[in-house]
Amino acid sequence: MFDNLSDRLAQTLRHVTGKARLSEDNIKDTLREVRMALLEADVALPVVKDFVNSIRDRAIGVEVSRSLSPGQAFIKIVQAELERLMGEANEDLALNATPPAVILMAGLQGAGKTTTVAKLARFLKERKKKSVMVVSADIYRPAAIKQLETLANEVGVVFFPSDISQKPQDIATAAIKEAKLKFIDVVLVDTAGRLAIDSEMMAEITQLHAAINPIETLFVVDAMTGQDAANTAKAFNDALPLTGVVLTKVDGDARGGAALSVRAITGKPIKFLGMGEKTDALEAFHPDRIASRILGMGDVLSLIEQAEQTIDKDKAEKLSKKLKKGKGFDLEDFRDQLQQMNKMGGMGGLLEKMPNMGNMNLAQMGGAQGVAEKQFKQMESIINSMTPAERRDPEIISGSRRRRIAMGSGTQVQDVGRLIKQHKQMQKMMKKFTTKGGMSKMMRGLGGMMPGAGGMPKM
């Protein structure tokens, strides 16, 4: 997400970073480029105008003129205005109600609403430690009810059965009644996909909302529809008292126009981003972190959170103790680290959150990601073709052993040699984990392993 916008803004802002003084004249061209970059990202025109005018007013004021480095001050202004545009801070779900807290999910056909219900159920269960019930009030698609049941079983939450012969409000009220009896914390109500112009369907969901009085009403919308997503959200907001928006298919949206337009057009916060098909692919929306990503500064906070949630803590603890005892970081440990990175979303998930990736254009990012994913699989295959003794002590891997390993893994001898060299680099990096700040050092180390970041350039 934001690949095109990040690339354009990185090039544009580079022109002002070295300026000794900023004036209306020398930032005019930069602001024009910023404006074009936002329009190309499919940000709504009124939003672009307000954004550019706010930057201009702040950039030629006292804030920059008294700064020792006006160029850096200008970039800070751009970042602050991006945050303001998207809502400044993450707005959490309001769950401080008498249980069960009811969340109504509304959305267009094909926006990924039912999948998002399952993702949110898993998020609430694992991150918020809540008991969750899901129910489908989509009486037009029997397959949607079955899909939600399957997903509920997958994520381990309670599924309340429903039938197409029932009325949506009867289904929802029965589910809430059952949730009270079972002391369930949160009930997620899935609804039928509808078009904003479908007055009959909109009347139905309005009646459903009135019947159950949810504490949260979330609008699920496909980010790839750009500023149309914001306009559709506004149309729904006119019919329903929305409390927030969930942007789906964000991983397929290279422009980011929806994320930059929704808050300004609807006045409603984006609360979550759907980042893929899997049920764990849901992120809380943090405007400050997204602004940092857009400007190529990375999002290390989200990366660390992701690491804390996915890294096998038992394995990490064993490795830490092993290193503290002075024992080496062997190739089995290296393979474990590769598998942990894959759990964190592979290179695709890591690349966009790493700092200093903003100067790579979309083609480079895609190329680096694809090559790196292939290389990681190859490395794992090479390690799997070694004997336990070779994994513990790579020094014993002679020329004949390298040929055998290459043949067993379907690779070349030089690939085996390169992996052994990379393992030695990783060994040096892992020594840092025995001191304080291991997690942050690991993140910096991962930055060094990124293609184009100087760590594994020969992928």
C-alpha cells in the first residue's frame, strides 16, 4: 500500500531537505508535486486542496523560519498533516458496555465483510482476550452463513446458527439473548452485502440497527476502490450512525487514496486495515505509523508488535540461553529464524515496514520481495539437505559435502557456499542478543538483511 505515493513523495521532498531557507517561491514546485502525487494516489480533490493549503500555511510561517534545518522542518510538517488528515491517533473499539458489546458490520457486496468478521473475532479473542460470538444476518446467501460457521470454527469463537427463513432482526436479537446467557463479551453481527443506492436493503439494515442498538457500527469497504470508498462510506453514514471504517484488500492497493480520504469525507475514523486473506491479517489503524510508512520512514513499532505476537517465545528463550552460555548459533537456529520471518508475513510484510525502503520504486519493491521469498525457500531447502552434524558445525562442510547438499536441495554449489557465508554474518548479529535491547537490535538486524539494504544483496 502507498507504494506509488511513497515513491513520488520521496523524490519530491528530497528537493527541499537541503534548503537553507524556505519561502513561498521555493516550495511552490514542491507543493505542486505533492498535489500531483496525492491526485495520482486517487485522493479526493477537496481533501488534496485542504492538505496542500495547510502545508503551505505552516511552511512559510514562524515554525520553519526559526528552524535550523528548514528542509527537515518541512518534512515534519508534511508528516504531521498526513497524521491530521487520517485522524492523528488510533481509535480503539468501544467495548466498555454491559456484556455483550454488540458490533454491527455493514458493507458492500464483495468487500470481504464475512472474512473481516472472522478476522475481527480473532483479533478480539487473541489481542483483547474477549469471548466472542459471531452471527450471520445475511438471509439472502445461505453460503455466507456456512462460510461464517467455517471461519468461526477456524478461529475458535462461538457461532450462532441462523436460517434464511428468519428475519435479520430476529436472528440478531436471539444471538444477543444467547450471548447473555453464556456470558459472552462481544457479539459480531454480519449483514448482507448491499449497494448504497438500494433503498430497500438500506431500510432493512436501518431497522436491524434500531432493533439491536450496537455499540459499534463498522463499515467494511474495499480500499482498491480509492476515493469511491470514501464516497460510499459517506452514503452509508447518511443512513446509519457509523462509528468507524475497516479498509480491506489494503495489500492489493498501491495507491492509498481511500486511507487518505475516508476520515476527511466521512468524519469517521479508520479503525482497522485488512492486509490479506488469512484470519490473522488484520491491523489496527495508526495514522502516525501510516504517515511514517508513506514518507519512507518505515513502521518499526508495528513490526515489533508483529514480532511479539508471532515469534515462538519458547524457542527465542532457548536460543537466548544457548547464546549466553557461549554456544554457537548453528544452521538449525538459522532455519528457525527464517521460519519465524515467514510467520511474520514473509518479505512482503517486512519490506513495507522497514525504514529507508521509501527510495525503492514499486518495481524494485516487487522484484526484491519476489526474489527474497524464493531465496528464503531455497535456503531452507539447503539446510534441510544437510546432516545434523553439518547443521551444528558448518565448518566441516567440505567441497564434496557441498556438492552432495547442492544435489539434494536442487541448487548450485555456489548457493550452498553463499548460505554458509550468510550464516556467518547472522552469527555475528545474534551475539548482540545476549545484551540489553535484544528485540530492537533484532529489528535493526532484519533491516540489514533486506534486499537493497546492504545485507543480502546477492539474492
